[in-house]
Amino acid sequence: MRVSISRRIAIVAACTAAFAAWAAVSKAAPESFKVALTGAQQVPPVETSGTGTADLTYDPATRVVTWNISYSGLSAPATMAHFHGPAAAGKNGPVTVWLSKKGSAPENPIKGEATLTPEQAAQFTAGEWYINIHTSTHPAGEIRGQVVPPKS
């Protein structure tokens, strides 16, 4: 009788642990969202007819972010594109991830992916990163969009 109760407790504990692990994985599903890029978000703001949209997907389980960024109406061809951070909206921050090949003009659309470090992932999910597309007319950036992932 004593062995039977111990087995039942062990089975219940194993099932509970398996359910908890499943629930944790299901909460960490990849999330897709959009980021609007405008000159008004630049610091300081830039007057431009340029706009852009970033389609981002972030997988917290693997810390992989993928991007597909399209833009139009820039005052000159794009020269660089990056994620910057950590920086809140209205603040500037250093380059964290190149969105295009370093030293080459970005394609349109800009597509790619990166695996973030744990520190970068924490900044990214906290909304402390922004996307910046640079041109020769506006070397500090012509259009920008704050990355604000949806809250789970």
C-alpha cells in the first residue's frame, strides 16, 4: 500500500512538471509585429517624406529576431540600417545589430535575422531598441522606429 501511494505521488508530480514545462514553452511562442519608421521619430526629428515599415518576428525561446523592412521616399539612397540601443523613444543609442551587410548599401526590402545575447534580448523585449535607416543626406538617420514588442 505504501509503495502504491508513493508511485501515485511520483506520477502526479511528473505530470505536473510536464504540464508546467509545456505551459512555459507555449507562452514563449514567436511573436510577429510591425514597426513604423518616420523622420519624426529621429532625434532630433528630420523633415522627410521617407517612411518605412519593419515586419519583425521574435522568438524568445531561441532569442532569434527576423526582419523584413521596406522603405520609400527617402531623400537619397539608404547607406546603412541598424538596430540601435539601449535607448528609450526620444533618446539615441549605439548600434547593436547591423540590419544589412556592413559596408554595403541596404537592399529594399532589407531581410535578415540575428540571434541576440541574453542582455540584448532583455533590452529588445523591454522596448529599448530602435531601427534606423541612414542616408547620405541624413547620416545620423533619416527614418526611425521604436521597437515595441507586444506584451504577452
